[in-house]
Amino acid sequence: MWGRERLQAAGVDTAVLDTRVLLAHALNCEPALLYREPDFAVPPQVQAQFYGLVESRAQGTPVAYLIGQKEFYGLDFAVNRGVLIPRPETEMLVQRGLELLAPAVAPRVVDVGTGSGALGVTVAKYRADAEVWAVDVSSAALAVAKRNATYHDVLTRMHFSQGDLLTPLPRILEGSVDLILANLPYIPETQIVLLPREVRAEPSVALNGGVDGLDVYRRLIPAARAYLKPGGYLLMEIGPGQALPLFHIVHAEGFSGWHEYDLAGRERVVFACRTLE
């Protein structure tokens, strides 16, 4: 197939899968149909759209942006170039967050740097008694998050605020939040140029974490203490080698903490618990 060959020539490792996904999108059908019918003929009226999609992918545009959606934790999320694409490894934040919320009644949850709303919307979807506050500096990102909250029928239990980190949250939340989820920029700025081309196509503000990748977390952690209830948790996604330096910050701010590895054996989540007082 021309699409597969074009993507392979462009160095796309997932050329076969990407070609099927893009063709299915152009045909408005499920990719599974193309597996069942590998010799499916592309109608002439669809060919131009398909060729355009493949060419954009060959030039580094992520598939999720081309088809306008990405699956996360079993749910479909609308995405565009204004938000970070949700990733499987980030599902660990949701899984651990839901486990920590298990004993809570009508928990209050904050999704800081919400982007597409993947974290906050998913928690609201799987915890029908949760109330979620989603914060982002980008109005465009918040529009996407609201769209996803509406699609998953959790809009009435979510609040959306534009601003830096936790500053837009109402004062009434101080000392009452059960869980803060944060997938904030954590890539060291010198490593941005080393990222795959399709990752560099995502918003730089959602990637660049400063010299060591922890600049934003340095500001978040002390602010989080004021909003978490005693025994409440702050969960932060990180990259390799960042657990130990982040622990120093966590402990200096009076939290207890630990970290967990993802399925690939990489440091992925740091847990900070506000100590009981």
C-alpha cells in the first residue's frame, strides 16, 4: 500500500498501524474492518483525504492530532494541537489515584494542568460521587477539556478555571482536597531537541520543565499543601532520574513521599502525602 511505503520511507516505526488508522479515519470506519478486509478498495472520493493525512504523518504530525482523538483509560478523548496527547503511562496516575480515593466519600479532586482533561474527566467518570476542579493556563486547552467532560457526561461535577497552577482555585477548597493529580512539564529543556519529531509537535509549554525538568513542581508542591486535607495526596508524573531530587522537595515541604515505576521499569509517579497534624 502506498501509505505504508510512504511512512516507512519517512522513518515512521509504526507505519503499518498508522496507515490503517488513517485510512479508517478517512473511510469513517473502525480499523478492525481493514484487518478483516485487507484488500479493501479506497473509493476515489476518499483518496485525496487519505493522501493528505499520510503526508502530514510523514512530516511528523502525530496520528492523534490527525484523527482528532486518543484513547485513555478505556475512554475516547478529543485532542488537538493545543493539548498534550494523553499517553498510556499516564494512566498510572488515574489508577493509583482511584485506589487512594477508595475510602473517601464524595472526594474533592484537582487536576492541575488538565490539558485535554484526561485525568480529571476519567476520575469523574469512574467515581460518580467525585467533584473535580480542572485548571490550565490555556483557554484553548480548557475548551477541549470541557468538550470531553460533556461527551463523558461528567460536566455537572467538574469546575474549570484558567490560571497558573492552583492560584485559580477558590479559597473554600483550602484544607479540603483529597487528591491533586499533576502531569505537568517535566522534560529538561536540553532534552527537548532529543525527543521524537512527533512529540516535539506537541505544545512546548506542556513539555519543557526547565533545567532539570522540575521547575513547575517546585512551585506546585508548597502550594498544594494549603489545599490538601491532612492525609490527602499529591500525585505527580515524572521522568527517569527525577524521583530522588523531587523527594528532597517533597520532604522539605513537610510531606511524606514515595515513588513507583511504570511497566517499563522507569520512574513514573511520585506520591506526596500531607502528614496528619
